[in-house]
Amino acid sequence: MTISVRTRRDVVIVDPERFLAAARGAYLELYPDATEESAAENVLDVHDAVHVLLDRDGRLAADAPDLLTARCGSRPDLPIPDRADGLSPAGELQRIVLDDPRPLRDYGCFPPEDPFALPPDAP
């Protein structure tokens, strides 16, 4: 039996400057020999910032409380404007699919076009 867990976690950037500053700080933590200049050169945009924060923490807004509420996702809450990383957690949702006919490993180096798509007969 194959068990597939598809997870979606959304965050909203409420302060782009704090977000980039937090990501550059994470870069300096990951690479202790780096300088602030090299952090600024390597963390130029949202994609760079997201990758660095994921490398360090495993998820965005990792210190936010777990908002997942079973199948229906997280409760709607007000935005959080004052987090140090400039992010506001905006919800989480998970979907469990049993017996996906083709697990990710079966694709090798060429993942499916949409790895999050549900199989046609998923409940």
C-alpha cells in the first residue's frame, strides 16, 4: 500500500524588507564564514529567500503555531503583521491519498508534471 500525504502551507509576506533580512540572517547562520555582503548577493529575491529559510528551518514561519485542523485545513485567523521574519502564516491543509498508483520514486529524475495532482479516483 502506498500512502501519499500532500501538504499545502501558505504564508503572506507582510513586510518584504523584514522577510529578506530574515532570509539573509538565515543564510549567515547556514554559512558562518559568509559576510553580510555575500548574503545580500545570494539572497536577491523571494525565491532565494524561501530556499534559504526552507534549508534552515524545513518550512516557512516554522515557529508559528500548528494551525492544521484535520481535513478541512486551518481556521481563518487575522494576519500577523509584526513577526520578525515579515511573514504571516495563512493556512495549512493536508490530504491523505491511499494507493496512489505511481509513487514519486517511480518517476526517477523526471517527476510528474503536477506532483501534487490527485489520482483520478481519489476520494
